[in-house]
Amino acid sequence: MSVKKTENELKALSAKAQKKRNNILGNSMRVFAKEGFGGTDVQVIADLAGVGKGTVYRHFGNKEQLFLATAKHCLEMLGQFVLKELGGEQASQQLVQQHGAIETLRQIASAVALFYQRTPQAVEIMIQERAEFRETVFPSHLMHRAENRAGVDELIKAAIDGGEIRVVDPTIATNAYSDLIYGSVISGCLEGGKSKLVARVDAAMEIFLAGLTPENSKSKRKPRNS
Amino acid sequence: MSVKKTENELKALSAKAQKKRNNILGNSMRVFAKEGFGGTDVQVIADLAGVGKGTVYRHFGNKEQLFLATAKHCLEMLGQFVLKELGGEQASQQLVQQHGAIETLRQIASAVALFYQRTPQAVEIMIQERAEFRETVFPSHLMHRAENRAGVDELIKAAIDGGEIRVVDPTIATNAYSDLIYGSVISGCLEGGKSKLVARVDAAMEIFLAGLTPENSKSKRKPRNS
Amino acid sequence: MSVKKTENELKALSAKAQKKRNNILGNSMRVFAKEGFGGTDVQVIADLAGVGKGTVYRHFGNKEQLFLATAKHCLEMLGQFVLKELGGEQASQQLVQQHGAIETLRQIASAVALFYQRTPQAVEIMIQERAEFRETVFPSHLMHRAENRAGVDELIKAAIDGGEIRVVDPTIATNAYSDLIYGSVISGCLEGGKSKLVARVDAAMEIFLAGLTPENSKSKRKPRNS
Amino acid sequence: MSVKKTENELKALSAKAQKKRNNILGNSMRVFAKEGFGGTDVQVIADLAGVGKGTVYRHFGNKEQLFLATAKHCLEMLGQFVLKELGGEQASQQLVQQHGAIETLRQIASAVALFYQRTPQAVEIMIQERAEFRETVFPSHLMHRAENRAGVDELIKAAIDGGEIRVVDPTIATNAYSDLIYGSVISGCLEGGKSKLVARVDAAMEIFLAGLTPENSKSKRKPRNS
DNA sequence: CATGAATGAGTTTTCATTCAT
DNA sequence: TATGAATGAAAACTCATTCAT
């Protein structure tokens, strides 16, 4: 049985198998986050998950793939969380139309921050992945960005055309936006304790997004109550 | 145990020891950056440095302390590099007075980016440190920030008072400024290849610093040729 | 984790594990005795036992515990051997009643000597344990004594009451009896070659036990043919 | 320069060298006794002695010879102590003549016990030597015995001829006498705490020496107040 | 499919010994 | 002679991975 599963294969798995898989993944997230990739003993994950070590290997092939699956799992959770926070696909569309791109970017950033504030283990996983697999594997969080950046790019491009955002290279703006979130999350989860992440990101965004706003429209922005 | 040693003998001794120490440190930086903390075999560092493994342990105690010393070394190099780029202490003072805080922040960020672009290993070291020693050790890069943030804070505070920067919480601004650099450096050194780091940071700064600029002064800024 | 296992399967499993355990123990006894605790490489034991080094560690945790288990194993063998030599529990009781305490003490000492003469490795183990773990661990041979001394104490006490042994502090007598055996075994296995241990202990006992005999009964004792 | 020194070479050493040698020996005794042979780091001995590690090696050749020299040193101290306790050569002669062999043996045993009670490190050294060098080196304590046993043998032989000791093989008696002291010292220094060693040996001797006494003379012995 | 005992390659670390100063 | 920095052989111990049950 291949360990790398296609979407279809995954769907084909019995509910029971899915449950076991997620059980392992949940525990591996905790352990990897706490002990780091190198410091993690797969046996510990198996014990916490209440399965044999062989079962873990059957499902994920090896430690590296287990970790990568864990990282992917985190990102999926992040994606779902952000979408839910924005109220779903439709509400997101409406948000852009009714409140503009800037506000949308702000809310996305805020949602991301909230996710990592509530799931600080995901921060560790992200860092571990970057640290361990820098060259070997294209980090899933970058892959995740790649998936999402198209959206952000579009958002920004349209906003530039509409005059809501001043004229900048959309790629540059997207990068800067992502980098600021990324840097704030990593630093913020250590420095500010776990409860200050949203505040830190919101505050940073307030400045950054102001930098994207055309001068004449700045005064029009309503004060916010974040 | 020597009965008496002249100052010169002492200095000569410590100079020799210093040389050996730096030799080891330089090689450990390369290896740790390439292999990661967990993936590094101290023997390899010793071989590259042309010394016995015991010598490495004699100088640094254990692998962890060797790594931490390496990380500290990187930050010291960064500090020296930035200072040199700005032209030294005095020139830095003049820079602020003649070109303002915004321009100074831009140049600092640019210098930091240039350092990491030229010394991409330092990026890996920084990430490794964060990944391996998250809670155990207060990361030296944060310590480094703590040392420098006072200066940035002052800079921003004064600029706010002088009207060059719009009214924001200086702590927040400093955090955001640092986080953006941090995030850009980590992402940029992977995504853009090694040569694009300065461009990425400069571009991000262009947006971010615009967000710090009061509206009426924005138009006055000259276009930059990054 | 097996869902169900019959009693037999469990017994079979533990029997197999027991066999492997005893296999390791037997070889560790040889190696520890020959090389000493410090001089022993666990790998050698594993090789001789025909198992992987990891298996040894899996079963015994670390070198120290392996050694301690070995020492305990020796003492168990000693206990079984002595009991067997005396003909079992019942025969021992009869021995006391029919031939008296003195004769019993002599036979016990003789059996102990015979064991160590046939299993000189056990002597080395005992010494190693004393040498390496003096304060850390309460030596198992002393623990062993503690278990047996109650019996010897009783024996002597009863014999004093019955007039077979002259009036002495039973604790003192037991100590002296044990110390003499202990000292003879340790010295004898080196000095006299391996074959003279029983003779040495018997001869020493002849003198010592005479010292426990009331004067008037001494002349009654029949000459022995050791 | 040879590390193994003849008596003459030793005497030829300057007082200063002698002092340094004894300084090292005194510290090595403490460290070997506390840490065991394998657990001892020669550097620690050098540090305590206030000399360089090279100096230790210059004087003693290697760790093994350092240990052996330490063991020998202990035995020399023991010999001197016992002789002093008995009041010197002459007094010893008189002791035998005036109080008999039995009393002399008792006093020797008591003196030995007192030495080990006051210098418990010497016990550890003795055990370590036996444990580490069982076959390689003929243990110095046995060598020591060999030197002294001649005297004890003579003593016993003469006492048998004189009727003070009952007819036994003198070699056997000497062995048993030594073994009992040996066993008591090793056990006693652990079990009874350090302060009970003399009492333990005295009590054991009381019984053992009774076993050497002819029946008819037993009643003549005065009760002792140990 | 699940399990967990077995394995041994791979690493860290120590420390006896040497030798240039 | 004295020193102590340098060395590297040696060993303990871990844990990812396999595979017989």
C-alpha cells in the first residue's frame, strides 16, 4: 500500500482508518511541536495515539513523511480556520466588495494570527519544517502560500486597478504582506506570550496596510477598534 | 602550571586560542547551516577545522554550547556589519540628522538584508536556533534584538516627536519593523534565491515605511531607485 | 497490541523472553567476571549472546542495571545450589536436628565454598559489585546475607539455648561466620587456585566452629575427614 | 627517567620531590577511594594535588601504576600503623613472650581494624585493586600478607610447640586468621558504619581465637572487655 | 492489518596519554 | 622539569526501521 495517498485514495479510506490517521496526526503535532523533529521519538507518538509503532509506519512510511504530513495537516487546519473566520467562500467575496481589499487583508491576517494564537504548536511545526527540510523539501507552508498567494495577488491587483491600493508591484506587496505575518507569528509567539499574537499582528498590519493606501484616501479611512 | 607569565605571553596565548576558536566557529557555522543542528556530526566540524574532536569539546563543552556560540558569533558579525555599512557610530548619528529616521531605518534594514544575503548560513543558524532551543534558551537573535531595539525605539520616538513619523506606539512600530525584516529574511533566502534578499527587504520596507509616514509628507518623499 | 492472547501464548512469550534474558545474563556473567565492570564492552556481551546490542539495552536498561541483574542472578544460583546441596528444605531441618547446628553451619559453608569453587566467576561478580557500587546500591550479596542471616541467627540462637554453642551474641557470631566465608572465598579463589577453595573454607571453619563450641563438648566431637 | 623506582632511587630523590610524590599519592588515595579506579579522572588528582597532569604522569608513568603505587602506599601505612600500635619491634617481641601468641594475634587484628576504621579509604583501595587487577597484577595486599605471614606463621608454630595453640596446620591457621580479618574489614566498613569496625573484628577474633585454644586452657583465659 | 521485539548504524562524549613549549 | 592543550580511541546509548507473529 502506498503511503503517499492521492486525494481519492484518502477519501476511499474507511472512516475508521481516517480516524486513526487523524489521531496519529494530532498526537504527532503535539510531540513534534514540543520536542522538535530531531528530539521526537516515534514510539512516543505511537504510545500517545494508542497504536503500535508499526502502525505509524504503515500509515506514514517514515518519520520524515510523518512530519511532513503533520505539517500539511496544520496548514489545512489553518486554511479551514481562516475560511471559517471570514464566513465562508461567499462571505469572503462579499467582504471584498463591501469593505474593500485592505479590510479583507486585515481580516485574513487577523484570522491567521488567531489560529496560531490558539494553536501555538502549529508555529513550532512550521519552524521545524523550515529548519529541517530547507532544501530537501519545498516547505509546505510556502506551498500553502503559493496556493493562496494567487488569491492575494488577485485581490491586490484588482484593488490597485480600483484605486484602493496605491500602485505597487502586486508580487512585492504579497511577499511583504506574507513576510510580515510570518515574522510576527514566529516572534510573537515567543515574545508576547501566547495571548498577544493577534494584537501584535493587528498592530503591525495597521502600519503596513497604511503603507499600501493611497495618500488621498488615507484620511477617509474610518478609525478602527481592533 | 606556569609560575610567571608576562602580559605578552598571555596575549599571545589567548590570541592563539582565539584564532583556533574562531576557526572552529567558522566551520561550525558552515556545517550547522548546511546540515542543521540535529544533522550535524561534531566530528565533521573538527575535521574541517583541522583539529581533533576533543579540541572542539575542550573549547565549547558540548554540541549545544558549540551551536549557541556559533549563533552568537553570527549575531556579532551582523552587528559589526551593519555598523560598518552605516559608516560607524558617528556617521549613523549624522545619517539620522541629515536624512531622517525613515531613511535610517531603511538603510539599517538594507544592511541587515545585505548581511544575510552574503552570509546565508547565518539565516539557517538563526532558524536552527529558534527551532532547537525555543524554550530552553532565550534565542540570541531575540537577545540581539533586545539590545538593538532600544536604539530603534529611540529613533522612532524622536521621529514621532519631530513629526517625521506619524503617531504610533513606538514599541509596536519597532516590533513590526523587526518582524518584517525577520520574516522577509527567512522567506526571501529560500524563495528568491540568495541574490534577491536585499531587493525583497527594500521593497517591503518601501511599503512599510510609507505606512509610518504622515500623509502630508508622503508626497515629498523622493522616488527611490531600489 | 494483541487483542486477545491465551494463557499459553502468554507463557510461551514470557518463556521465550526468559530464555533470552537468561542467555544474556549467562554471558554477561562471564564477561563481567573476566573483564571487570569498567572493562566490559556491552557489545561483547551482545555478540556472545548472539543478540543485538539494542536487545541487551531493551532488556536491562543500561550497563549498570545489567550488571546488577547479573549479580542478583549469581546470588540466586548460590541460594539454589546451597539448598540443593543440603538436600532441600526438609533435609535441612533434619540435618539440624540430627547433626546439630555446628554441623549444619559447616555444611552450609562447605556448600557455599563448593559453589564458588565451581563458579569462580561469581566471586569476581561479587567483588566487582562491591567495588563499583559501594555506596550507590546496597550490594546484593549483603542483601542476600540479610535474607539468610535470619536463618543463621535462629540456628545459632537455638543452639545456644540448647547448649550446643557457647554463649555469644548471635549477631556477632553470624557476622563473624559470614565474614570468614566471605574473606576466604575472595582470598582463596586467588591464592589457592580454583580447586582449593572448599578445603580452605572447611579448614577455616574447623577452627572457627571450634571457637563456638563449649569447652566440655569439644572432646566429644568426632574428628572429621575433610 | 624510569617511573618504577628502586628503594635507592627513591631515597635519592630530593626532599622536595618526595613531598610532591606523597602529595600526589595522598590525593590519589582520596579520589580512587571515592570514585573507584574506572571512575577516577587523573586530572582531578592533579588538580587536587596542585600540579599539572603531566607531572603526575612523569612521576608514576600511567594511571595503573599510579593506582598501584597508591595501593602500596596504603599498605605501607598499614604496616607502620600496626607496628606503632604494638609499640615497635621490641615491644612486639615482649608482647609475645609476656602475653602469648593469642593475645598478640588479637592485638594485631585490632590494630589492623583500627587502621581501616580510621582510614576507610584504604579499604576501598584494597577492594579496587582486587577488582581491577585480579589476574594482571599480584595484588599488593596479598604481597603484603606474604611478607607478614612468615611472621604470623612463626608465631603460631611456636605457640603450637609451646602448647598455647592447639595442634593445627599453621598455614591453615594463618590463612583463616587473615581471611577473617579481610572479610570483616570489607563487610564491616559498609554494614556497621565506619565506627564499628574495631568492635566487629575484636568480636570475631574472640570466637576465632577461642577455636585455636586448647580445651584445657580455655577456662584459664580471663574474660575480656572489648 | 496491527503489533512491538529486535536490530545496529550512528552520535555524543570522555579521558588516558602525549609532547611542544 | 613542569605544564596543560591537543588528541582520538573507545564505549554507552538511542531510535528509526524492519518483519515475524
